[in-house]
Amino acid sequence: EHAGVRLPTHGRVYQKGHELVLANIAESDAGVYTCHAANLAGQRRQDVNITVATVPSWLKKPQDSQLEEGKPGYLDCQTQATPKPTVVWYRNQMLISEDSRFEVFLAKAQGLEEGVAETLVLVKSLQSKDEQQQLDFRRELEMFGKLNHANVVRLLGLCREAEPHYMVLEYVDLGDLKQFLRISKSKDEKLKSQPLSTKQKVALCTQVALGMEHLSNNRFVHKDLAARNCLVSAQRQVKVSALGLSKDVYNSEYYHFRQAWVPLRWMSPEAILEGDFSTKSDVWAFGVLMWEVFTHGEMPHGGQADDEVLADLQAGKARLPQPEGCPSKLYRLMQRCWALSPKDRPSFSEIASALGDSPVDSKP
């Protein structure tokens, strides 16, 4: 029954045997439903609450605005839906991110480059007092401070004199690779760029492999390699980063496991099950990143719940299908990255070499 009324055996919402069928669900179908079972010995009732998820609609759309320099400005954006939608702002497709651990924002820095009055930079600050997160932040500082490679973001400065601590990182104008890939297949003509050819996709992957080769040669482990953590320039130069993007934006890409948020769908079995992170677990994640590139930013294992992905990792059978249009040779390289034994996975040097040797056409 629903709202105290027994449901019919036909119509849009009806009972079929022991099942309740809701055909062509509408927002009005939300509410409490009761399963009532009875026989000569007695009866049982069980209430269930059904929430109908709806597409966000605008209550107030943000408008083009002219703001005055030196004064505060505000742009309001109000939406409604069930569940309540999360609103996130971008600047030129670059996330302005904030969560309980980090704050990531764009800023202008003076005196960083000779002959340039101001440089647009990415600033990442540590908000948390958690000891492990402070350790991870210091590890990132050390990593980006020591690395010097065209495919790794540069650490331009840091501030540790007072809390919160800040690191100032190189900013790349098109934002993160995940958004770039999504826009490349967007149906919105205002956003859509030219479709990526196989050759261009290989070039994106090769640059990430070269950046990761530099990390591994310097004995650094990334631990969260994914398209969301790489940046892209207008010239399609890719740089490995560690943005630590807000869980409000990429919340579906993280899984709460053993009191921590982890990128489950990018993790190797030994990393998720044993906490064993290494260059070889980064290689596994790189295989998933390649898959992201060739699917234009689709969610890995998108048809499965997190618990199902975890079960597949435990059973040693978590594998992604060959993307449409992906050459078999490149898919075999992805599969090598997902070898169950870490020692059977290629090095980043081998991956970069294999990508460089791949004969690909230039058609989309």
C-alpha cells in the first residue's frame, strides 16, 4: 500500500505477484510504501521510503556580470532537485576546490618570472591538523620541489612560516584532464573542441607516462594517478599533478575504506587490500588513466557499485573492457598494466617506449 491505499494490479504503479512495479517513475511516486504479509498465523508489515532523484533545475541562473576592480563581487547560482544538488564553480574549466583537508584556488603571484609582473598560479593549502594528512602534504612538497620535468607541474614557492601551510604550483590553462576529455565529446557546440584522434590520445598518454617515469626515477610514488589529477594546456601539453580535488566534485571516484577516502577504481589489488603502494601500483593506475583517455573520461567500472569493484579486486578479476575505437595493441598495453603480480607489470620507461612505437592513424 502507499499513503494508506492498497495498490492496484495494473496501471503505472501496480503489484505483480509479490513485486511492486513502478513504470515510468515520476517525482510524485516518492513516499512511504508498505509491504503487508498475512496468513492465519498472523501478519507482518514493513515500511520502505522511496526517494525519486530528479534532474537539477534552475531557481536562479548566474548572469554575465561586470565587476569593479578592488571591490568584492558575488555571483549567485541556485538550483533545486532531489537529492539536493551540489553547486561547484569553475574558472575556464578549472575547479576552484575546497574540502576539509585542502583548499585549492587560483591566485596571482608577483616576481615569479623575469619580466612578468604577475603570474597566475594554483595555490594549495593544508587545512587539516591530521598527522597523516600533514605527512602527505609534506611528501607532496618534497616531491614537486625536487622534480623538474616538462610533464610534471612545477613547485613555484611555498609558505611554512604560519599555518595553514601553502604550496604554490604551476597553473595550466585548460584545467584537469578529466574535464578536457569530457568536453572533447560534449554535445554543447559552445564547449566542444575538435574530436581527439587516436594519435592525439596516444600523445596525451605518452606525456603522462614520461612524467611518471620521472617520478619513479626519483623514487616517488604518486598514489592517486588519474585523469582528474593531470593538467592540460591549450597546446595539449599534459602535466602530472596532485590537486586533491574536492570530494564534492569527484565524490563518485572515491570510496570510504578503512577510515580513509581512496580512489578504489584506480587501485591495484595490493594497494587497496594490503596498503602496498609502489611504482607498480602507479602503473596499474596508469592503465586505468589510459582507459579514461580512450573513453573520453568515462567512469571506470561504471556499471558496478563500489562493493562489487572491491569484490572483483579481491577475486583478482577487476578488468576494464576494450574502449570503442581503441587499437588492440594499446588495449594489450593496458592489460599488461593490470597484471595481478606487480613484477609482471611494465615500467613507465617501457610504457613510454611502447606508446612511442605504436603505429596509429590520425582519424578520430
